[in-house]
Amino acid sequence: MKIRGYGWAVLCIALGGLNAAQAGMVVEVRDPRFFEQQQAVIFPKAEVKLVTFEFEAVGDDQRGKQRAKELHRQFLAKIHDLQGGAIITFVTPAGQKIENYRVQAERVAKEQHAQMVLWGRIMVDRAGTPLINARLMLIEPPPGISADYKKFAELDRNSFPVGVSGVIDAPVTQWRIDFNTVENDVTPLALYLSGLARYYKGAVRGGGEAARWLNGSIADFKAYVAALPETADRGALSQAHLYLARAYVRLADAAPARTAAHLDAARRHGELAAKLNPFDAAVPTVQAVIAARQGARLTELRSKLAQAVNMAPADGNARVNLAVLDSAQGKVGDALLQLDNANFVQEAQQKAALPAVDKLRRQLAPYADRVAPSSSAAPSR
């Protein structure tokens, strides 16, 4: 189907009704002012939407457009059963380049109410082989994972009982992924994007419906991992294993008959993520959630959460996690100090206060007069 209009043309539509199947549209942009104008939202009822752009190319090379359309087709094929899934791909006519349109990928994706946006460039090696560089940005990151934490039996002998409970939270914090150069083939990208789209859908559901999408996400991410050697792209592979770990944790809730097996699988993928990228603070936080759900000893949890704080000292959420652990042990002074530090780093970055800080502080209020006041002068471990 081809529709012509002022400034743009719809080159192809694969639409089966968003309440029943996936949808896709390739938009050919012809008006140089196109991205400066307010655009109508395409597929406004989509639940998980991906926006992509033609890959920038050198000179008159048209392969950036071709690879973008191929990624579009492959992604649609991968999510053929994903109700509410959608993709919009923007390309330019032959002889024109997307980089000449002053396009801002993040702004366009936000205007389209998309959760993900991908763009990149094509280079050609001496043998004439196209090399693809791509960048993925999460406009609205999917839910992460968490674990309820209550007082453990192994309390400090000098502490006093504190009646508080909290949550160790591991949100998705890696909102941008730069994929290493791949030769010509967009199939690995399509697998990664499909796995992520299915995780988006499964992470906000429960029971059998969640299990369906989470199992699909796991299958796609495993196919992605199997398609690339470890040396090809350690950063993206680590993130794939991290999503596998998250999916298995959520699957443990959706399919409780196999909770132990799912948590074991989550732990293994967390270890692989740490091996591939030992500098990502999200990894030890995810590992701490998995460890808490498996009933790990206090020393293991504290080690992982302290590691996350050391790796990302400006992450207020990591400090709240340590405060939860301290408060559940009866270490009220340490917990209050971590909450003060969390507020400090949030304010320093002009970010909104974390609701968990006030919630936990209210629980600790009855015991605060038994400890020395904490200092909020600067963050510390």
C-alpha cells in the first residue's frame, strides 16, 4: 500500500489491528521541514513501539536505507505474535540523506510515544562490505526487578530490634546501548530488539500471560547471545544477559512451580553479565535482588550492594538499597546516613526525590532518637 501526501509518503504498511497483532510503517520523508513540524502519532494505541531511522551512509551509498528497511522487516517478522507491538521507520528518497533533515531521534520518538528508538550509520571497508554501527535509546525503560527484604536472624549483637521492612530495587538504568560494528547483517539487532519488546510486555503482566512474553523474550535474547562470540560486543552481550536474568526473575513470579530453577538461571546469567562487563553498576544490584530471593546470607547481599554504590556513587537508588539492608539489621544510624546521602546525590543532579527515602525514614522515625544524628554533608559508603 502506498499513500502520497505533502512532505512524506508511506512506503509500506504491515497492519493487522493493534488489538490483535503487530503493526509497522515505513515513512519516506521528502520535505526538509518535516521533522520541524508537529507530527501525528502513528499507531497511538501501540503498547510497545520502536522508532528507527535509515542508517547514515557515505556519499551516494543507498545501503543505509536498505539495511533500515531490512531491519524493519525482520523486526516485524520477529514480533508477529506480539499484540500491541509496533515499529515506525523513517527513510529518505534516493539521493537524499537523513542527516540533512536535522532530525533529533529522541525528540521524534517521544512525540511518537515510543519506548525505544534506534539509529546509526553504515561504513564500508576496503572489500566493499557494509559495516553497521547502531545506537539504541530507551525513552521509557521497562520495569526492572526487586526483592522484599525483612530483618534477618543474623543481627549485630549490639543492635536493637527495628520493626521495618523494605525493598531492594534494581531498576533498568542502562538507557542507551551502543552496538559494536557488525558486518552487513541486521539479524542480531532484530533479535535483540524483539527480545526487549517482549520483555517490555511481559514485565507489566502476571501469571500465564506474563510467562508467555517472558519466555519469548528469553528465547530471543538467547538467540542473540548464541549468534555473537563473546569478543564481538561485550557491552551489548552483557546487557542481553542482564535482561535474561531479569526475565527469569519475573518468570519465577509468573510460574511459581519452577521458581527455584528460574532463579538459578537468573543467577547464572547475572554472573555472565558481570564477567562480560565488570564495570556496570546495574549488574551487582540485579545480583543482589536474585541473591535476596534465593535467601542468601547477609554478607553476600551487602557485598553486592556496596559494590553497586562504589561503582555508581551518584546513584541515589543504590544508597537506598543499602539503607534498607541497614535498617533491617537494626543499624538505624547507618540507614539514616545512607538516606541523607541518597537525597544529597539526587539534589546535586537536580533529580526528583526518591519516594522510598521518605517511606523508609518514616519507618525509622521511632528509633531515630536512640542514635546520633547522621550527617548529610557529603555522600559516603
